[in-house]
Amino acid sequence: MNVILLNPEDFIQENTVQINDHRAKHIREVLKAQVGDTLKCGLLGGKLGSAETVSISDKIELRVSLNAMPPAKLPLTLLLALPRPKAARRILRSATELGVKHIILLNSYRVEKSYWQSPLVDDAHLHAAMIEGLEQSGDTILPTLERAKLFKPFAEDQLPDRLKNTKGWLAHPYASLSLSEYPERNLKESQLLAIGPEGGFIPYEVEKLMAAGCEAFSFGSRILKVETAVPALISKLFL
């Protein structure tokens, strides 16, 4: 945890907060803060700043000064076939750490129907994973999260409009071109990166995504697991 994320309800006065949950435990047991120490903090959805430790007991009281903007988001939408539930939390945390602006969880032929019913991918679990990503990366702004449970209507009716002012990329292990074979990319341009499930999108889905405006590329001869592909491909595009 590289930043203590605060919520509006933590404030007991204009510049004073009290916390007594996992954040307080982290301050006591990991940071081993003492009264008078200064910690990095941020308001969820707002600015970053510093917090002076005023008192430490079962509750921790902090005097807060928020005066810095959070790091800029990548101009990236991650269109991700819903991963295995146990992996989804880790992948969304990593995407948040890297600064992805928007995440769309997409259905696909190779996505098990039971994945969508798993409590591990409900709003609460995925929100908690993204909060961990913010705490790790020193950010305060959550990615927006969307679910597209019907592939065809999304690919035919929604995706073309979303790509009108956005560059669409489709990571496909059997594409004929590598990313380096495309013209120089504008990193400030809004971009969408589509990544399939384990085993990749089926040919029908690849055709639909490309018809909507995505350009397919290969990341090389190695077939990567989704957990590996997401940070590797985002880094390849932007970092």
C-alpha cells in the first residue's frame, strides 16, 4: 500500500479523518507510524496529498492536506473476455496499477457461463481489486468497469461507434502482422485493446471484432496466459 486512500465518510472535520479498518492496521503494523509522522494519502476520486498522524489507538486520526493531482490515466479501454474468476481479480488489479482508464468485461464462446455467476467477479470483489491497484500505484481514480454479456450485439451494435474516434487493437496469436509492423502509434490517441480468453477468440469472433474496426496483431510465437498478456501488451502499447 503506497498511498492511504480516504473516503468522504472518513472525514470528521474539514481536514481531519478517522479510520479503524485495514488501512489503520497497515499504518500500525506495516508502516509502524508514530504520532507526528507524515504519510502519503489521497481522496478516492480526488487529489493526492499528505496526512500527519495525530493519534494512534484503536482508531487512527490523521490531519490531511490534499493538493496534488493523481497520475494521468492511459487513454486505453481494455476489452477483456471475462477471465477465470480467480484470475479476474488479479488481472483487474494489474490493469488498474498500469493506469487503464476503462475496462469492459466481454462474453466469448470460450468463456464458461458459470464465470458470470461467480461471486469472485461481482461488483464488490472487482471493486476491491481495483482499490488495491490504486493503493499500489499511488492513484485515486478508479477505472470505469462495464460488462458486455452478449458478444454479438456488443460487437455489431456498440463497438463500431466506440471505435469512431478510437484506435482498436485485437491481440490475436495467429495474426499475420506483429505490432511493430504497424505504422508508428500515437500514444496520446484513444485506444482500445481487445484480449480474448485462454485459447483466444474463435474465428467468428475475430471476424466480428475486425469488422467493427479492430486491427489484429500477434505478440510473437509464444502463447501467453491472459494474466501475462494483459500487462505485457499494455506495456508494449504505451510504456
